[in-house]
Amino acid sequence: MKRKIYNELVKWKNKSGRMPLIVNGARQVGKSYILQELGKLEFDNYIIVNLDIPVEVKAGVRIRSKSLGIFMEKYKCPYGIRISKKNFGFENGIKSLPLYAAFCI
């Protein structure tokens, strides 16, 4: 599948002194696909870093809400982060951080 943006990405690749490429935009429009194609066809080695990590913030200790887990399942997130008054922990792919440690992310 050829996309119009591909030629612009090749121009970026061929520019001298180019900066790292950061791509953001709407969900599920082909960003990852086009970057993987660019990497395979234009580079010997490439790294794609996906920064889509869902974060949920809770005001108290009661964290029984299932919204973060449902979101992670729907969008195939490897893990999520929950910030609340609870202590550090990891359960069902959700990393828990206490409010005082939110600066760690």
C-alpha cells in the first residue's frame, strides 16, 4: 500500500543533518505501518518507539474501575499506568504508582 506521505519521508531521510523523526496523529490511520515500510525499504537498521501508554489517575485508594483494563485490551497496550493513593505495584499489566511518585513517569 503506497501512501502520499512516503515520498515526504524519503525526502526527510535523504536530507543532510536530519533530526530524529517524531510522528503523531489520530489513532489507526497508518502511522506505524508507513514507518515500518520506510524502515524496511530505506534503512539497514531502524527503531520504532511507540509512546502510547495509557495513564489513569485516581483520587483515592479505591481503584476497582475497569476502564483502564478495557482500554488496554481494546487497543492491545502491553501495559498501563495507574496513579493513585495506593503504593507501588504491578497487576494484570497495570503498573501502580502512588501520587507522590507521579514525577517518575
